[in-house]
Amino acid sequence: MGRQHVHAAVTGLYRRLIFPEPAMKVNRQPAYVLHARPYAESSLLVDVFSRDHGRCMLLAKGARRRKGGQRGILMPFKPLLIGWSGKGALPVLTAAEATAHLPEIAGFGLHAGLYANELLLKLLHRFDGHEKLYFAYDVAVQRLASGADPGETLRIFEKQLLREIGFGLILDHDVETGKAIDPSVQYVYLPQSGPVASPAGSPGITVRGATLRELDGEEFRSQKSRSEARQLIRELIRHQLGGRELRSRRVFRQLLLYQGKGKGKGKRTQVAPTD
């Protein structure tokens, strides 16, 4: 290590000792629980997605106690107002209250919601605020709770997620010619750049111009467009995940396979909104 690097490290340590990091105190922050798991005898480690502070991990002390615990509140898909305090990587949850009572999400909608939660956990950095994405997630949860189409709800959310992390889709023009997307033309979408008009059989993610236009307008007019949009965004997200597997997708595939065997068919008869 060079002399300058040593000096910088010593200076940083000195500043942290003399001027310790102030404790963060947050009150009445809109948030959703993404995931919670047991910690110690009676506590929970809770991953939340908050409006102003993004994804955070909090320690909910005593949340699993039968009396006075918060386990019934700290559940996914419940809009909350929360508070926390502390410094470092694991602040302590100090308050949590539900702000609305949405209908329970079930079936394909539940799978879509768990998948969205897992994407946020894997693609967002901690304590990095994404206010627009928070509102997009809030809309997605409300749509799923109201029984809206899970596939369309996911496509819109996924598109906004990619944009927020710096990989927004180009859906309105050919990146090689600059021409507007033609609904009658077949394109190949290149993950690092965008759509280019290309003859059939070219390598890449094949997608019709009509699908790109409909995805851009967030309104699908055919099952073909829904299927192509699902395939396109799935491949782009896979590119961002860098080979990391999504547990929610694997579990749901196993569930569908099990249900198919239970009916004597031995194969999946449905398509998950993430497949």
C-alpha cells in the first residue's frame, strides 16, 4: 500500500474515532416489508423498501413475542409507516403501523408480488433512495390486491425498475438508424444497446415492433405482445442479475409441476407471470 493510501486510511480512522457517525433517526416513513426472518430468540431481521431511504435492513427487537410483538404487522404487501434509529448497517425498528388494509393477495398475484420483492432485494443497494420506484411498487401492490392481471402489472413494474437502476429500455426507436419503431417490423433487442431491425434468425432477443410500442405505452392488445414482452424483460433482468437465480421463480415452477402431477397430467398446464 502506498504512502498516500496509508495516510488516507489513518485519516479516515481518526475522523471516525473523533467524529463518530451520527445516529440516524427516522420517523413515520412510508414503507413495505420485503422479507423478514427470525433473529435471536424473539426478534426479526426485516428487509423493508422505504420511500426516502430505499431498501433497508432493520432489527425488530421482540417482534416475535406473543404479547406486544409486531409480527402480524411486519408482513409483505401491507403499506406501513415505520420509524428506526441507530447507526451502522443494522438500525433498530422503533415503530410500525399499518396505514391501509388491502385485500389479501393470492394465487398468481401472490407469486408476482414475491417475485417483485425478490427483484428489489437483489437489484437495489441498501439506503439508496428511489422515490419514483417506491410509488411504482406501491401501485403494483394495489393492482395485485385488486385482482389486476399479474403479468401486465409485473411488466410495468419491471420496466420502471430497470429504468431506476440505470438500464431503462429503449422502446421508441431503432438504435442503429434512429427511426421510430415500426409495429410491422421484426426487431432484435440487444441488452447493451436496444432494438435494431433485423432479418429473421438473427441472434438476440427477437421482438415485434408492435410489442415494443405496446410495452412503451404500457397497454397490451394481444396475447402475443404479452408473451414477447415477458420474454424480453425476463432476459434483460437475467442479464442484470448476472447469473443469480430467483428463488421465487423456482419455487413457483415446482408448485405448478406438483399441481400438474396431482391432476394426472405430469406437466405444467399454466404459465407463471414471471416465466
